Amino acid sequence: MTLPLFQAKGVTKMFGGLVAVNQIDFLVEPSRIVSIIGPNGAGKTTLFNVFTGLYAPDSGSVTFKGRSLVGLRPDEITAAGVCRTFQNIRLFSNMTAIENVLVGMHTRVTLAAWDVLARGSRFRLAEESLWRRAGELLTVVGLRTKANEVARHLPYGDQRRLEIARALGAAPSLLLLDEPTAGMTRGEAGALMALLRRLIAEFDITVLLIEHNMRVVMEISDGVIVLDHGEKIAEGPPAEVRQHPRVIEAYLGRRSHA
């Protein structure tokens, strides 16, 4: 039996007496885009924080390629192949675009401390390789011409793309995106959807995303998971989920006139 790429089983997280997520189960197969949706406060970002080691679950398991992620530090989870972006942009605002991508590549640097201090041929070759790869990743997301621009001076949509390029620097197998189209125009969101599909094909990655833009969710997702008040109320293909009575009541119905 083939193991899923990623699996959550019975994941529960509490804050005092508040149950933020309760007994969440789902799995993600390789090379798919799976969206997690739900009203504000449904537990979506809490779930991401558990998956990436920012929170420890009170119960349940989280596995990636058959390996438990529970108890690992965020940097260890990144090194294992799971990387994320955040709802609020968290770039190094005073660094250039290419420097931001280089920071994202730190988990893949194999130089010893002595190599860095000595700055010999091994260091120079590694440095050249890293800069070249960072430039390639900026090309992938359409920002190569802006490599030397300071991140905070980039337009909002470009900053979102730069976050993805920085995450790709860690060479993930699973990319977790927290509201990647937030604040984007319809055109920008459409371009991002096309980029994600291309990343799956070219980089052999899988995407798990939180998204409020229902047009994006329905057009790009292979599967959709719906949370409400910390519980999973539906899961399945987009066309099926959007017709689910509990989803219409809890989420889609509230946005029917949006």
C-alpha cells in the first residue's frame, strides 16, 4: 500500500478551554492542490501552525512521507521538505529580492563552518551555485528583472510571488500557502493560479493552501477541505463540496452575494 505524501489524523489543538481544531483527519496525495476553506476563526491557520511546528498538537498525528512531524522544530520540518508562506507577508523588507530567496535556501547549504571562514574554492563554488539558483527561482516566478530591488519597494503582488520563490529555495516537496491571493486583483490571482500549476509540473511539488477567494478555490483545487468552528464538515472535489448543505450554510452561503 502506497503511503500518502501527507496525513493528519485526529489532530486537536486547544488554547485553554477553547478547542481551536478538533479531531481533524485528511490526507494529501502527491502532485495535487488541496484547499482548506472555512469562515474566519474556523481553525485554518491554527492547523497550518501545527503542521509546521509552531504549535504542538494536544492529540493526533501529522506525518510527511511516513515520518512524524510532531515534536520537530519549524526548521527541521522545512529541512524535511515542508515549507510555508504566511497570511501576512513576512519578507525581509530591507533586503533585495534575490537576497530574500538566498535566505530561503539556507537549509540546503552543506558547507561546514571552516569552509565559510576560509572562503576557499569550495565556498566560492557553493556561493556561485546558490546565487545562480536564486536567480533561476526569481525567473520562475517572473521577478528576475527585479532581483536587485529592495523587497519593500516591490508591488504587493510581486511580494507575494517573492514569498513563493523564497519558499521554493528550500526545495520543498509540500508547499503550504496561507491565503496566497489575498489583496490581489483578479488578474494577479489568475496569474498565480497558473504559476502554481506550473510549479507542480516542473518542480514535482504538492500544494496545500488556505484561501478565501472562492473563484480561486473552485478553479485550481483538486480537493477541498471545509472547516467550521474547528471541525471538518466536508471534504471532496470542488464541485461536490460547493453543493454540500453544511458548506453552503457555514461558508459559501454567507458569501453568496459577494
